[in-house]
Amino acid sequence: MPVLNRFRSGVAAVQTRLGGRWPVSGDSLRLALPIVALAIGVTVMISLWLWRDDASYKPVFGAQEKVVAADMMAVLDAEKIPYRIHPQTGQVLVPDSQLGRVRMQLAAKGVVAQLPSGLELLDKNDPLGVSQFVQDVRFRRGLEGELVQSILALEPVSAARVHLSLPRATSFVGAANDKGSASVVVTLKPGQQLNNEQVAAVIKLVAGSVSTLSPSQVTLVDQAGNLLSSRVDLSDDGMLGGNESDAARRFREEALQNVRDLLTPVLGKDNFKVSVTADVDNDRVEETREKYGEAPKVTNEASREETSTEKMALGVPGSLSNRPVNTDASGSASEKAGNSKNAVTRQYAYDRSVTQIKKARGTLRRLSVAVVLNQAAAPAKGGWKSAELANVDKVLRNGLGIHAERGDTLAVSTLNFSALSEPEPIWMQQDTWFEAARWAVYAFGLLLAYLLLARPLLKMLRQLTDRQLREYQQPEALELKPDPLMDGADLRAARQAQLSSAPQPAALAAAAGAGGSPVVPLLENYDLPPAGSSVDVLVDHLKGLAAKEPERVAEVVKQWVQKNGRNQ
């Protein structure tokens, strides 16, 4: 095993540096490696269990919600519910399975998220001597809290804060022109944003809550520092979104979709290209028109006629004036006498029409559409004909609602499109190679783990199992049961006698040759202890021999067992 040999060499080098105080052998390494592997496995399992245990704990309240942690922990301790404290945010974490129950218990105990106080601050009984300044500050704080509660009603908003700057009421003319201002900071939920209508709603809500506050004096900022109030035009109800209005984008997308719906079933999606430009009027216009008719008409007419039949006084004044005038017998003079007067009054007026027009923002001023057809997609082989192009132009004009009076333009032309490249085979794509390389690295890692860790460990375990099995089956030929009456000298003498009576290698070989089974020489190529050595020295040599060559020792013992069985 190369890895085991390298490991053994490294340990031997360390042993050399330490002065040989730590003996290292193959058996010790074989016994240590399974323990090390077991320790690594246990460590990995404990780490996974701790990670899973930490992931199963959820915060009771959000990081932005104001909750007294001491009250929360007191309730959890009373209910015997396990909890943890997040080391970074300080949030109280409880098991995910008990999150709903914990929230119900906290709500029953009155431990809930604290909202900013509103106008209920004014319900406090003020002691005598409270200044007007304190009352004004309390009113402003209450109004800010009420506005925060109203803004939190919006779905995308998770937290908000409002700052009001209100001018003091005064009777001086110069100071009365001072207007208030407001600043609003909102914290949005992850993945959500405020659209233009919602931004305008928040600004109008704040401005409408203060009598001296205009919408232009309200500043709205989100948690990322984006100035949301700059996206809307507060002069009226119109909305502006950046450099391009939403109306222009909507008109362009509708025109593109109409062209695709008309040409895709006929030509295919890759045989035409469309470009649309929508000129949108974002100005708010109020126009009043007054128009008069060409000829006047009588609106009022009055006629008056006066006739008088009394005779007029004739003659010279005096006594003779009372004498009647000589008249004709026919009476024609009396008929001619009298006075008549006729008068007619007429009032003339022209027809008058008054028209008031209020143009909203986002009206379409002009639409320009350009369509390019692929020359290769023509119905005939000779290309597109004039009649076919005219038909396509007519269909597109009706489908898009092109008005020449408004200034709309539509251009239909044909060009030769470049040939579409064939899709690259999946085995030539870069992502495929990256994915294959990733799996190859995984497979190579698993192979190395098997060759360097699993296979040596399995081999060592198999050798240990075989050794234990042989030791269990080996007869206690060289063991001497001590007698309680023997002293140390008698015990050593008995061991020496037993070793001297044990079969020698030559005798074992001869006996095995006679029996027909080959005998492996046990002590060949080994330095034997000198003759007359003590029993302890012989036992140590036998132990070293059994540790170095367990297979050969086991074979010899096996032959002894077979021989003893035949002899019996």
C-alpha cells in the first residue's frame, strides 16, 4: 500500500526527530487508520447534524420588528420551549415545527411587535406647567406614527419611518409663507418594489395629512437609497417613469405583437424583422375653443305700431278758433285726418360653440413602423412581387391602425437575410463539456477515495478478522498454565523445558515429509537468539516472528494441529 508506506515513512521521520520515544509498527498503523477514519466519519455526521439542527430554527419575528427580547424569552422559559439567540442579529430562534404555537403563545401573553405610537400619545394626562413646545412635539410624533401605520398597510412595505417638519403657526405676514416638508424612508420586502402609482399614493397620503404641506415637498427614499419621489411628476396625476414613459413602451409592445401575430403564421418567426417607434405626447394640455357661425341669426325681434285718429286744431287762435272748419260733404277730409307710427326692433347673434379639451399624458402622437421581409421567404422563386408587397402593406396598415393624417408611417421592404447557422451539437457545446468535466472530477474523487481510503481499510479489516480467527483456532501449544505453588525460578524452568521439547524446524520438515504434506520452514532466514537464552528472550523472538510473518506461523500451527489429529 503506497499510501500506508508514505504515512509510515512520515511517522518514522517524526519518530527520528523525537529521539525514538514513539515506536511505530505496521500493526499500530493498521489499527490506527480505522480509528482515524471512524473519527472523521463521526465528525462529519456531527457537523451535518448540527447544521441541520441550526437550519431547523426560525426567527419568531423579523429583524425590523420591534419586540422586547426579554419578555419573549420569559414566555418561552415559562412554556418550556427551546430557543436560541442568533449571534449576529440577536433574533430569538425557535424550532420550525413550533413556530406557529410560539407565536400564538406570545400573542396570548401580549408579546407582539410594537408599532409606532399614533395620536394616542395625546391621551396622556399632562401635568400642570407643560409648555406648548412639548405639546407640539408630542402632536408631531403622534402624526408621524399614524402615517407610519398607514404606509405599513401597503403590501410591499415591511417597515417605514416618517419625519415631519411643520412650521409654527404665527400671525406675522412674512413668517406665514413658510411651508412644511416631510421625508419618508421605507424598507421594502425582498423581491418587491413600489410602482409609480404606489409612490405617488404615499406622497399624496403624507401631503394630505398636513394642511401646509405640498406634494412637491415630500421626499420618498427606500432602504437602498433610491430616490423614489423623483420618478413621478407631482404637478398633477400623471406619472413619468424614467427616460421613457410607460405609455410609449406599451404602444411599441402592442405594435410589435400585432405584427408578429400577422406575419408569423405566414412567413415564420425568422423570416421578418420589425422595428417600431412610438412618439408619445407626455404633456398635459388643457385647451378651450370658441367658434362662431358664418351668418348671424335673429335671436330676438320686437315690432311696435301707433295710430292716432283725432282731428288736429286748425285756424287762427282767438274768437274765431272755436268755429268749426268747413268740411267737404263727402267726408274725405275726416278720413285723411289722423297719425300712425310703426317701429321694429331685431337682435342678431352668431352661432357660438365652446370646447374644453384636457389631454391626458401618454397620448400617441405618431407611430413609425418598419418591416423587413426575407427575400428567400417569397411565395414565388423570383422573389417578392409588387402586388404581394402591396397586399402585405395593406394588411399591416389595417392591423396596426396606421393614420396618415396623424403622421403615421409604414415601410415594407425585402432584403436577403443571412443564412441561419445550424445549432451546435450538444456534445460540442461548452456547457456540456463543463458539466462533463464536473462529473468527471466527482468520479475521480470517488475513485481516489476508494483506492486510498476504502480499499486499504477493507483490506486491513479483512486481515484483522483472519488473524483473530486464526488466533481463536490456534491451540495453546506454547502457553504454560502457572501453578500457584511455583515461584518465579520454577516457572522459567518449566517454560524452558517446554520450549526445548517443542518440535524443531528440521523435525517438523521430516515429519511433514513423512506425512505427505509440505512444511514451511518457520525460522529460515531469521536471526535466532543464541543458544541458552532465557525463556523471556525466546518468547519475545516468537512474538516478533508472529507479528512479522503471521501467515507462516499460522501455517506451521495448522500443520501441528493436523499432525496431532492424525496421531490421536
